[in-house]
Amino acid sequence: MKVYLPQGDHVFSRQFMDDKFANDFTQKDAYDRKKNKYIDSITFVGPYKSNIVPPSRKKILICDPKAGAAA
């Protein structure tokens, strides 16, 4: 699944919704791969190059390098 997020901090959580199968498991059994399925990890990849120039860049780069010697 791909999720595109805006710049900044984010909080993530994961769970199986309404997982009644594991209600009576002990803590040890809940994380036993032979008895239950559970989310072991989440992988985040990025950031990817954006096609959008952030407004902050316009404040830093005040001269277009393509302008030649004037820049």
C-alpha cells in the first residue's frame, strides 16, 4: 500500500480490527507465530523527489542560475 504524506511529523499505529480470535490468548501466545498472526513490522520508504517546489526554496534561491553571469 502506498500512502503519500505531506511534509512534517506523523504518528502511525497498526492493528487487526475486532480480532476476536486472539481474545483469550496469553501475552506469550499472542506473539507466537504458530498460534496467532500479528503485525511484526512496518517499512517506510522515501522521501521521493517531489515535482513541487516548496515556497521556502524561493526565499533561499533568489537568483536563477540559468540567468548567466548576472546570477
